[in-house]
Amino acid sequence: MFNKKISIIVAMAQNGVIGDNNKLIWHIPDDLKRFKRITSYHTIVMGSKTYQSLPVKPLPNRRHIVITRDYSKAFDGCIMAHSIEEAIEKMDADNENFVIGGGEIYRQFLPFSNRIYLTRVLKDFEGDTFFPEIILSEWIKVEETKVSNDPKCNFSYVFETYKRKDL
Ligand SMILES: NC(=O)c1ccc[n+]([C@@H]2O[C@H](COP(=O)([O-])OP(=O)(O)OC[C@H]3O[C@@H](n4cnc5c(N)ncnc54)[C@H](OP(=O)(O)O)[C@@H]3O)[C@@H](O)[C@H]2O)c1
């Protein structure tokens, strides 16, 4: 069960906020492009609230696993899972699987994940959903690209990739 390649992909404000009222709170076109480039043609895994918040459902060219406790929920074009373990069993055995949110799902998958693709937004935001604490001593940073004062969103952010140390 734990031999799947599980990666988290997330955009997080300086104060840990990732969403508010079941919405994203920023629009960063280059982050959306990076998300599409990294996740396309792979399996993506998400909670039912994140699925419901997607602007396009399902996202093109990706195999979706949606996690819910409600056995009556079935979303077109999606594989449904009813626990973290069932989601892991249904993941791709050969390729990287991407956990795309939200807060509840990140918290439960972080211990099973071996990579984090983090967009660190260099600003505080108000919101109701947070990413769990990343214990930096458990991770090695393998990529860091800073974008300063992006005119498309008027703030700075850093693309960072972390690999779990015990890999
Ligand atoms: N910044 C980012 O990168 C990013 C990415 C994704 C999402 N977000 C934001 O995150 C927020 C949504 O996050 P959220 O924490 O509210 O919701 P979520 O994690 O997307 O989904 C929570 C739902 O997942 C299901 N679930 C959770 N744990 C489960 C388990 N162990 N077994 C079975 N089902 C389980 C339940 O669905 P049922 O209620 O159907 O049972 C639960 O209500 C939104 O604001 C969104 O915009 C941000």
C-alpha cells in the first residue's frame, strides 16, 4: 500500500492559508501553468470539497480520485474513494500521484508523501483553510525559483520542491 509515489502540490500563503470559503484566494497564472504542467497525464487525488470548487470538472487529461465519506456521491469521470487507504490502493502503481488538496486531505496524506511541490506566496492572506506544518528537517529542498513582484498578481512567490530525506 505504501509503495506508491505520492506527491503533494499546494500553493500556500506566508501564514499557512491555502483557501477561504471553499475558494482559492489568489489568481497566479504562472502557478496554474506550473500545476497543469506537473499534473497533466497523471493521477490527481482530492477531497470532495476541493473537487466541488474546481472551475472545470473534471480537469482535462488527468485521472481523478475523489475522497468522500458519503457512499452516495459519484462524480462523472472520477474514481471515488471512501478512505485514505482506499485512495492509495486506487493510485497509479507506476507513476507519480498528486494530492491536490484541500486542507483535510493534505493533513492526512502528508505522512505518506515523498515530495512536495510548494508555491510559497510571500504575503499573508485571511482564510479558513491551512496547510499543516512542514517539518523542514524531514525534507531536502531540491528546487527553488523566486518570482519577484509578478505584475499579473502584484506579489512575489517562490516555487519550491522538497524531497523526503529518508527516500
Ligand atoms: N492553495 C491550494 O493549493 C489549494 C489546493 C486545493 C484546495 N485548496 C482550498 O482548500 C479548501 C478546501 O479544503 P477542505 O479542507 O475544506 O476540504 P477538502 O480537503 O478538499 O475535502 C474535505 C472532504 O474530503 C472528504 N474526506 C476528508 N477526509 C476523509 C477521509 N479520511 N475519508 C473519506 N473522506 C474524507 C470529506 O468529504 P465528504 O464531506 O464528501 O464526506 C470532507 O468533507 C478550499 O478553500 C480550496 O480552495 C487550496
